Amino acid sequence: IVLPEGSFYDDMSKFYGAVGSFDQTKLYRVLSANFKAAKMDDQKVKDTFKNLYKINALIKNNPMIRPDLFNATIVSGFSTKNDEEKFNAIFDSIKGMYYRAQHMDKYLKSLRWNTDIVEEDREKAVEYFKKHVYTGERVVDVNGMAGVCKEFLSPASDFYKLVESFDAFAHA
């Protein structure tokens, strides 16, 4: 997996800002119009809409993700964007978060990640997170972010369901 420029946090910020910049009714209409043009059913629109807001809340409220970074400033960055640009930002950020979570998972598995990981491998994980997950100087909670990664990739998770919906849309 070749990662695009930026970090996991950049993708989460883009997602949070784009979703938050829409009025809920407007986002539902935009999502519905796009999904119906791709011949996706109403239930898929409803489920995807719910999952967008569940993931936005997860990003905002999960202490492992640093909720203080997700605020009105990020949302206001989308105030000059049109609906298509905001929808595309949501779509692109979902893809980016998914690819980054996969990449992170693969890297952690290469270290044989577990709670008893040797210090040398823990340090490698911290460096990986500083390069690919966080930008700037941060205290890195590797166990916490490894948990977020696993949650994002779990087929039962709201994020994974969101990925499946947008993947079906992209391939319709």
C-alpha cells in the first residue's frame, strides 16, 4: 500500500471538517442524489448517513484521537467549498483513513504487536506513528492508536460499513 501525502490525522481532519460543514438535511440530500445516481437503494443512503455522523462523533470524542484537534476551525475551512467539493473531500478522506489503517495494521503486525512488545519494537511503532499518524510533536499513545486502527478495520465497525458503502458507490 502506497500512502498518499499527509497523515491519518489529516484525513480525519478533512472528514470531520467536510461532514461538519454540511447542514444535516443538505448532506442527506447530496448523499442521496449521488447514491441514487449510482443506483444504490434508500436503505444504503440512510445507513451511510448514520455512519457518517457516528464516525464524526468517534473522531471528536475518542481520547485516543485527541478530540481537542477537531473543532469549528476545521469545519470553517470548508465554508468556501461547494457541495461537490465537500462530498469529494468526505469520499477521499474515507479512502485515506482506510488505506492508512490498513498500512498501520500491516506495520504493527510486522512488529508482532501485542501488549508485551519489546521496547525496541515499541520505539519503532512510536516513530511510525509520528511519521504516518500524527503530525508535529505529540505524546504518542501507541496502544490507544493500535486499538483505533483495529476498530476501524473490524468488519462490524461503523467505519468499515462506511468504507463498504463508499466502495459500492465508487464501483457502481
